[in-house]
Amino acid sequence: MSYKHNHYVPEWYQRKFLSPGQTNYHYLDLLPDVCTSKGHTWTSRELQYWGVRKCFAQDDLYTTRWGSISNTDIEKFFFGKLDTNAPAAVDYFANLRPDSADGDAFNTFMEYMSVQKLRTPKGLAWLKNVTRSRNPNYTLYQLQRLQNIFCAVWSDCVWQIADASRSPTKFIVSDHPVTVYNRDCFPLSPECIHPRDPDVRLVGTHTIFPLSLNKVLILTNLAWVRNPYQNAQKMGPNKRLMRNTLFSFLDIQFDRFLSEEEVLEINYIIKKRALRYIAAAEKDWLYPEQRLQSDHWRKLGDGYLLMPDPRHVHMGGTTYIGYEGGRSEAFGPYGHRPWERAFEDEERDRIESRMLQKFQDEWAVMFGPEYRGINCHFGRNIRTRESDEFHQYHLDRDRLERRKPGESARRRRLRRNIARQEMAQT
């Protein structure tokens, strides 16, 4: 086997985005080469119909060199081990059910997802910049050293597994599959100019990772769900990247069924944040912008496209762990430890509690009593909607909020919609 033809998007992952029985997919070059020869200039073909062997690959991307000696051990052993273990972990989360909690699958999945963000040409260019690497060998060394750099931040997020099975359009795959979106960081903003992505620690940053043709994982910072009215480019409560933290399977939201418009919007984000290549089982899926109602970056899904249902989110979250022998540990909701100043922050908790309550009320008005996703609460009956009494409680509280001065444009729009609904009912 040759280890010099390196797939920065593994072949096993690519196959998840092919329709049953399909072996090739439509492969779009967003920046086709302009060629010149003998006085003639032409643009290379932008759309191909290729198998996974030819897509998202580059020769010697992971080969290290010392003079005339080349070494492929990184591809053979480091990526080889990861790509052997990761498929089962990705499948586990793509098919997650409420009675399941597999810590080993979680650890493998987190490691793979973090490395996947680093191993692409865009990821390696970013890593080269932040580590001030002077040669590819050092960049690849840093990739191995920092392989878990994003894991703690993502573990502290609110997890949502969304489903496109009810949409005729399915998910596409890009040359940078772990996609980062911040509604206030437009594609041409300084935060998004190659090879940069919005920092995953910014409160308004979402991480999107398609798991299969029909499933996508969306990670949203807890501070953003608790308070989506703050500056989306504000740094989150915990800036530390390489640290220990806890993850709760109980808080994962799943079975959110996406409309076709929502799938198109997610594909549009994936396309806009790709470096050069995207691929899809169907040709039309490569051009989501042609069918979108609006491609305004900040207003996708009315600004809440990627948000989990806030009615499943709660305040608190400090966890205490006791061990045999009397030793104990504690983690705050943002991964802080007891000796850190931010472990307890009454002012932050007071603001977040008020804003979360406000967001839950607004969400209930926008989407009704049906939950947009359910929780993995073991041993409890799974509810797909909130009770009529509690839903009315949200609506009543929202009416009181709207009577306050300084009503936002969003609230004015919601107020008009409620008035129309009430008139229709009468």
C-alpha cells in the first residue's frame, strides 16, 4: 500500500455522502485553475464526476522529509490508527438513541473531529500560522501535539444531532468538513479570510459536522444558548483550550427534523467556508444559493438556524465527583475548576438566567409547543412537546416582556405574527 497519496478527507467518511449503490459523486472546484499555453488561456473544468479515491486528496501532504529521505509514518500510523477507529464512533453518533452512552465512542469521536479540523490544507495552513511554523515537518509535529486542541470547548457545548431525512436535499461534504459559523463573522470579514475561521471560543460560534447523508452534528456554545442577545464575537467564559472537562450524554438533543430550506442553508454555510472543493451525491445540491429564500449570512434561519431548543437548557451545571479514598473533583458549567475565579460568578449567572428565560419565551412564540429536538434522558418518558400549561406560561411571559420599552425589531415582527394568529383564530 502507498502512503504518499494522502486523503485529508478520508475515503470512509466520503462514502457516507453517497446514495445507496453510488460509487462516484459530483465534485466541484470552487477555484478552477486558469491555464495558459502557446498564447491560449482557458479555465480548467470545474465540475467532475469522480470516485472517492480521486477526491479530497493530495500527494505527500503528510510526508516528512530530511534532505533526500522521506518518511510516511504519520500517514501510516497516526492517521491510520485514527481512521481505523473513527468510523464506528461517527456511526454511533449518527444513530444515537436515548438509551445509549458510550464513553469510548465519545473519546474516539472527539479526537477524530479535532484532528479532522487540523488535517486539511486549510487546517494545516491555520496551524502553520498560529504555531509560526517554518517548515511542513514542524507543522505536522504540532498537529500531533495539539491533536485535542478543540475537544474541551466542544465538550462544553450544547450538542444537537439534526436529521435531513424529510428533506429531498441531503448534506454535502467539503474539503474542510468541520465547519465553523458565526453569524457576525461574514465570509469576507477578517475572521474568515483564509486560513482563518471564527474562534470556536467566541460565544456565537457554532461548529457543524455532517455525520452522513442525513445527519449533522451542530455544536453551540452554552453561553450563546443562555444569552443569544449578546455580542456574538465576545470571547466565551472559559478561554482555555487544553484542559480537562466533563461531558453529559443527558443534554444531547436529537431527532430535530430539518426542512429543505434549513438543509439548503446548512449546505450554503458549508460551501462558503470550504477552501476549494465540495462534493455531493446530486449535482443540484452543490448550488444551494440558487434555491435559498435569502443568503444573508446573519439572517439564516431568522438568525436561529443552528440553535438547539433552549427549553431543554437549564441553569446551573456544576458537577461534583467523589472517588474512593475521599478524593473529589468539581467542574463548573464552563469547565472551570474550584480554584479558578470564574468557577462561581453570580453576576454572570443572574444575567444568563434572565436572558435564557427571555429566549425560551421567544422560542415558544416562534416555534410553538413542539420541541425542535428531544433530550437523551435515560429512564424517563421522552416528550416531543411541552405541556399546554407551560407553553401558555411562556406566551404570557413573552407578552409582558413585549410591553417593555425598547422593543426590538424581532419582537415587533413576532408581535405582528401573534396578532395575525389571534385574529385568524377569532
